[in-house]
Amino acid sequence: MRLSRMRMLLVRQVVLVCMVVSLCLNFRMLIGTELQNEPLQNDLQKAAQPCELQREMLMDSLATMNETLHRRQARTERSIMQHTSTTSLPANPGRPTATVIDSVIIGGRPRQEKGFLTIGIPTVKRDQNATYLVSTLDSLIEHTTAAEREQIVVVVFLADFDTDYNRNFSSEISRKYSQHLDNGFIQIIQAPQSFYPTLEELKIKFKDSPERVRWRSKQCVDYAFLFQCCRNLSEYYLQLEDDVVSARNFFTGIKEYLERVRLDDWTMLEFSELGFIGKLFRSSELQRFADFLLLFYQELPADLLLNPFLEIVQPTKRIFKRYPITQ
């Protein structure tokens, strides 16, 4: 029962993973050291005292962390209530409201009804004349029927801080795909820079250069913002990148697989082994993953944070489906 309660706490407060691991390692070291010379019964009695002390310290930390998070959430809610502009988000929001999310849409029309699938595509400024995103969008249009597109929302996230580039690129996309933006199949969003932490003086790990650390840390925050914007659009969410081409009948394949298998205990299904490409989430889980990324954006790249997140929230092993959704 104690383990079950701890798992519930871990789900709600993922930041405590490291603390729990440390507690377990210390407990193991205490037992292993003292069992060398004394009987088991005496050992456990002696080890129980420091272990109990650490448990008390952990519970104190839990209470402190919970209070801190509540204060931060209260500040966020007050900031959103006071927010009257339609051009920016409050700094580092926890859960932006629908009104605030609407302000970051710079192309396309939100649909009134919830769809079946949202496809998120983050993109940044590439080399001159690069047309990766256009190829990706063309393939999604070509490989879906008009009826299927009514169940899909493609969210293109312009994740560059260059607002002039974003505005010009959004205009190009709007001219080329005006019909699909008007009917809600494609939406274009951008994030205000105030959403991001400073991205300076970040932790250096894996012998990465400061530029590499900044890039992967920003990417974690990019994904967190994209997930927050997409969490209420559809029942499921599929992550793609701006340089892939979708396979024929990919939508039919995903839908038929979900209807045939009818799995209950899953957070994410994998239709590709490549990084973040082809990861299918329940939209109801996007906010939790966004919170997780915002907590650990300095620690690991986004794709490497998948494993620890899934170990907490998904009781089964990672589920890989060998069905091609990209070419």
C-alpha cells in the first residue's frame, strides 16, 4: 500500500523521481553495510531509524514542493486573469486558458468540434529556399480524403524567435493552403518569447557545447508549448517533424489499429523508432508530459525524457506498432 501511495505521488509530482531513487539507494547501502557483521534482526532495527528519518525528510520535501507548486499555480491563474492583451502569453504559464491559447494562432480557424487526430509539426527557420514543411503538408493533404481531413487538425508551430520570419512564412503558407486554413484543417501558431526561460547558464551535460545544450533545452520547451496548445483539439495527438513525408492511408491505419486493439492502459504508442517522429499520445496525457518537459528541460533531450515519463505514467512497456505512417 505504501508503494502504491508513492506511485500516486510520483504521478502527480514527477520532480520527486530523483528523490525517491536517492532514498532507495541510501536504504540499500545502509542495509548492505551493516549486514556484514551483525544479525539480520539487529541490522534491520538499526537501519530502520535512519530510513524512517529519510522518509520524514521526504514527506517534508513533498509538503514543501506541493506548497510551492500551489503558490506558482495561483500566481499563474492571477496572471491569466489580469491578461488583457491578445498578442502574448503570461510568462511560463502552467495551463493556459482557451482565451490565451487563441491569441497565439496566427493562421487558420479553430474548429468548434473536437476532432479525432491532431498532428503537431514544429518547425524553425531553415537554410534559404528550404521547402521541407511544404513537402510534409502536401503529403498529408494528398494521403487523406476530404472526409478524413474533417477529423484531423494539423498544427504547424513556428518555433523561431524571429517574428518577422514567422509572419512572412505564415503568409506564404496561408497563400498556398488558404482553403485548408479556412476550413480548420491547418492551423499556424507561434509562441511568445515570454513563455520561455532565459536559456542561459544551462547545465552542461554529455560534453555538449553550450549551443547544443541551449538548442535541446529550447526544443523541450517548444514541445511543451505545442502540447499545451493541442491538448483539447482532438482525442489523439501525433507528433511529426517538418522534414518527413506521410505514408498513404496512414490515417486509416492508425484508426483501424486503435479500434482493433482497444488497449486501455497506454499513454503513448509508437509508429516510428526515430526520435520523436510517429509518437501517438492520448491528448488527455499531453498536459502531464508538457509539465514533465518544463521541469527537466535542462537535463535531457526531449526524446530521452520519454522513457522516464512513461515509466511513471504507463504501466506497460513501450508499445511499438510496425505500421508505416511515414515514407
